[in-house]
Amino acid sequence: MKGIKSSKTLCCTAIMLLLAISSASAQAKASSIIISILKGPSGIAATWMLAAPPDTGNVKLEFLYAGSADLVTAKLISGEIAAGVLPVNVAAKLHASGIPLKVVAVVGNGMVKFLSVDPSVSSLGQLKGSTIHIAGQRATPDYLFRYLMAEEGLVSGKDYFPQYNLAFPEVASQIAAKKITHAVLPEPFATQALSLNPSLRSPIDLDALWKGATPFETYPMSLLVSMPQLYEKNPQALTALTEAYAVSVGKTNAFPRETGILAESFDLGMKAAIAQKAIPNSAYVFDRSARSRSSIDALLGIFITFDPQSIGGRMPSDSFYSLLTP
């Protein structure tokens, strides 16, 4: 009998131990928040944060690498991630559809370049009748270029002919090989093309044209956005994240060579040499100020002019911007 009682005691102890381990595991899982890092150009500025994750107190930040904005979108909607970086129009469209995400900061400003192998081109007006390969149909490079061409009185499909059949790297390689004549490319692909062919030119400054056509110095390309599980339930973790991200952006801009090496070690989709060359041209920022709303709205105004559904049919409400600081 004594052996049976002892056996029962051991069994109960084992069950209690398993329950305790299970409970601890559940608590550990519940206290983790997953932040998405987008592979490619948008993720480079987060490199130093990945190397030294922020201290958030009782909540642990984990980083998930996403290969595309579509994947970030899906994981935000499902609740798998609490924050991530998205193109401006994609974030606005999600908000318009009822997803309660909010802008935390602008993390990338204007970085779209016009490239040409034609030495005679020096203005947009000279592109009348031309075929232009644009990387990113219905994205910022596309609508930005359409807007600037319209300012010159040139209409897409009538006065010039955009082509969207090539992926970003293919546009870069083909214009470097002079297989196409004109291209609109974001960084780092523009730098990659220029590196492949030193005779390739960027004769028209699209950023300067934007500045001349609008009241704004630049336009935003990407936003860090947050879901309620971070901005409502874990504001301390959000503060730690923003502070660490801002420091990472500063180091990225200050130390492009070291950042490139780190980015390659984290397998963020860019070789160190290309990242090093592209960083000075990539306009990485961390702007949490309320004044950034005006530049976001200006860019979204272009989207809604050409395709209202590209941002969900309407401009974002005030709640989209409520995390921005005065």
C-alpha cells in the first residue's frame, strides 16, 4: 500500500509539474510581441535594432522577416504580428477597410529615380512619345511619375507609354545593359543599375520636381504601423520599439558600410556592397511628428486622383494619425 501511495504522489507531482511548465510556456508566449521586418530596402534601416533588440521590461519583442508587403498585410490582419513596415497606400487601404492600424512613424522618404541611356534627355517634356519601364505598377513610383508627367501636360498611354512587365531587379539589369532606354526605379535598384553601368544617367531629379510642384520637401515611401495589441495593450513596448528604431536609422545613415555587412549577415535580401552604396541615396528617416501627416496626405491625394481604390476609396481618418506626436 505504501508503494501505491508513493506512486500516486509521484504521479500527482509529475502532473502538477507538467501543468506548471505548460502555464509558464503559455505566459512566455503571451508576453512576446512579434514585429515584422520587411526584407529588402525597407528592412535595412532596422538592422542595428535587430543586432541589439530593445529592452521592453516584461514584454519580449521578437522579429519576423517578411518577404513582401502582402505577407506583412496578411499577418497584421490575422493578429500574428503587432507592427510592421508598409507602403503608404497599403497602410491607408487597410485602415479604410476597418483594420485598426495606426501610423507610428515615417521610416522612408522619397527614393524614386529616373534613369536613361539617352544622353539628350534632360527634362520630362522630352519624353513625349517614349516608352518608359516603371518598376511598381499602382505603387508610389507609378503614381508619382504619372503626377509629375501630368504637371508637364503629358498623359499616360497617350503622350508616353509606361511598361510594367519587368520586376525591379530586371528593370535595373536591362537598363544597365541598354536593352531598355528609360526607367523609373526606387532605391536600391537605381543604385544597382548605376553601379552596373557607369555611363547610365539619372538626368531628371524627380524629388526636385516634387518639391517644385508641391509645398513639401519630399514624399513618404514607407510607414511603421502598429496594431492595438501594441499601442493599446503594451505602450511601454511601443516606446522601446520606437526609440530603438530611431537609433537604428541614425546608425544606418551614419555607418553605411557597417550597416551593409550587418544587413547581409541577417539575410535581409541585399549584399553588403550594394547596401553600402544605396544607403546614402535611400532617405531613411524616423519621423513621428504630426507634420508628417501633411506629406502623407499629399502623396495619398495623388493615389486617390488616379485610382481611389488604391487607398480604399477615401482619405484616412484622424485615428490613422493619432499616434504621431505634436
